Amino acid sequence: MELDIQCEEISPSRWAELLSTMKSCKTIRLDDCNLSSSNCEELSSVINKNPSLTELKLNNNELGDAGVEHLCKGLLMPSCSLQKLWLQNCNLTSASCETLRSVLSAQPSLTELHVGDNKLGTAGVKVLCQGMMNPNCKLQKLQLEYCELTADVVEPLNAALQSKPSLKELSLSNNTLGDTAVKQLCWGLVGASCNLELLHLENCGITSESCREISAVLSNKPSLIDLSVGDNKIGDSGLALLCQGLMHPNCQIQKLWLWDCDLTSASCKDLSRLISMKETLTEISLIDNNLRDSGMEMLCQALKEPKSKLQELWIRECGLTTACCKAVSSALSVNRHLKVLHMGENKLGDAGVELMREGLLHPNCNIQSLWLGNCDLTAACCATLATIMATKQCLTELDLSYNSLEDEGIRKICEALRNPSCNVQQLILYDIFWSSEVDDELRALEESRPEVKIIS
């Protein structure tokens, strides 16, 4: 049984009703429910009396340190079998870490701890690391984003990594670590016995200076399949260093996020080689990098190579124009693996959509999700989009937000949605202006096809 409630102001009577339900729940999710420390006292009793409870998610509630202290009383009971605990943005401080350390030390069932968006600080996480080093701790996933951590946290983290072969996921994004600390972390990861699968270091003050060490982790940890270093100023020189590790035979990377990394078209030679040769790579995000049409053309050539197995390409806000759309179309007509293409916030224009038509309609193209928001589109390209929607049965998600489609364009899109051969299940139309008559048509369409979700 699962209890999943979000963004609900829970009254005392409603809470009493829910408590009786929780006694038999395997999963309890109560995000954004205005819970406080007093609710945690009763939740602790639920944890103690419900041995089948394996997941507790309480994100975005003002629990505070007192609330966590109440929860942990239940978590420390022998009857507790909780595996996943989510306490993101719960107004916790370093004081909560001592209590959580006790749980990590005593509760081998706990495999996931998500405590991001809390002011734990370096001192608090040092205490958590002590709990991780206990032999009883079997933690596999640790999320510490936005925890006000500094470079001093790396030494205790490395010590914990050395003693914790079970750890598979570590997220330290949005903390002020800097190159020196990231280098130390990477040295620790290379030497540690852990089989890390996910490493997220977004917005950590990384430059090209620490990319050689990150590359070494990629070369030495075939377990690492998900790396995110987005929102760091690594530049083209840093990307070249990363690619040395990414291209190493040991590297089995599947998901690579490089958004807003100060990359230019100069990086696309290395990226193209990676996409065309690394058969394990299935998802890459290059959002908000100045790749330009020349860079996109190189990436498209790579997508046409037989070894390319890329399924998701995120290329939003990359300085693209109509000029690259012929190359995109050519790649779509050859690549059978690409399923998700995010091209929003590029000046593709109506002419760009027309150029991509042939590739999108090609039998080889298996695109499922196409994002063209804020691409300078008008009603003039909507007949083509409607044809694609009605013909391409694999297409299930389409984003056309922030384009001047007006009534004429939206009506053509609606006509396509009414076509029985159209399989689009989610149509995203944020910030597009249409008349009340068209609004009525959209509502009627949703009623006649309840499987279609129109988001506006």
C-alpha cells in the first residue's frame, strides 16, 4: 500500500485519518504538507509499529532538528525496516546530523539518505561521515546538494568512501568546493573500494584545473555510469581532458550532463568522437553552451555513425539557427536510437521545422519527445507539425511553448490531436496566447481524449 500526498494543507482531523492508514503503508510520501516537529512524534510511532514501511519522503516541510530527533526514535527501533529517507529542505542544521549518525550506525536497512537543501554545513556532514564508517551502515545513496559545504568536507568524505564499498550514488552539487577539494575527492574515489555509479558535482566551482582528476575517475571506475558537472566553467580545455577518461576502454558512461560549461563549437570535435564511438553513452546534456550551427553539424554527423547509441540529446539554448536543421534532419533519418531531442530556445524558425520534416517523418526516426519551445515558430509551420503528429506514432510528447502560434496554429495542432493515428499524450503550450473560442476547443479536446494532457 502506498500513501502519496503532495502540496496539501493537512488539518488535524485529516492527519488523524491518515495516521490510521499509515500503519499498513509500504511507502509514505508527504512532500509540501506543512508538517512540523509535532507530526514527527506520531510518525515515529508509525515507523516503530509498521515493519513493512520501506520509504519515507517528507521533503519541503518545516520539521526542524526537533522533528528529526522524534523521527529517529522510531528509526532506531529494531522493528524498523526503512530503506529510503527523504528530508530535503526541512530546515535542518548540523544538530540533526548527530541524531542521523546514530541511525546510520545502527540501522543496516537504510540504503538511501536525501538531506539536500538543509544548512548542515561541513561540521554536520563530518558527523554523518562518522556514521557511514560504522560497519553496520550499508548506505548506497547519499544526496547532499545545497548543504553549505566547503572544501574541508572532502577529507572525512574520503575516509567514509574508503570504508563504504556499498556506496553507489554521491551528489554534492551546489556546494562551494572548488578545484583543490574536487581533486582530493577524485584521488579518494580512485583509491576507494566503492563501486560508485553516480557522481553529481554541478555548480561546485570547478574549472579545467580539476578535469584531469575527474577524467582519472572515469578511467578507473567502470561502475561510474552517471556524471554531471553542469554549471561549472570547465571550458573547451576542460572538456578535452574529460574526454580522455570518457574515451578510455574502462569507462562505461551512460549519462553525461555538461550544461552551462562554457563550451564552444571547438568542443564539438571531441564530443562528436565521444557520441560516435562510445556505445554505452545514451544521454548527453549540452544545454546553454555556445555550440552554434557549426558545432551542431559535427554532432549530427556523429549521430549518423553506426556505433552511436545516443537516446537523449539536450541541446537547448546553444545558439542554433535554421542553418543546422538540414543536418539535424539527415541525422534523424539515419539514427534509429534517438528518442528525446530538446532543441528549445534556439532560433530555428518555421523554415527550420520545414527542413527537419523529412528526417522526423523518415521510417528510421523513432523520436518520442520533441521540445521546440521558444524557437521563433509561428502558425506557418503548424501544418507541418500537425502532419508529423498525425503520422509519427512514436511521438508522445511535444513542447511548443513560448512560440507565436496564435489561433490559426493551435487549431491545426488540435486537428492533429483529433486524428486517431496521433499518439501524442503530452502537449506543452506555456505562454501562448489564444482566444476564448480556441480555449473552449482545447478543453473539449481534453474531454474527448482523456489520455491527452495539454499543459498551458
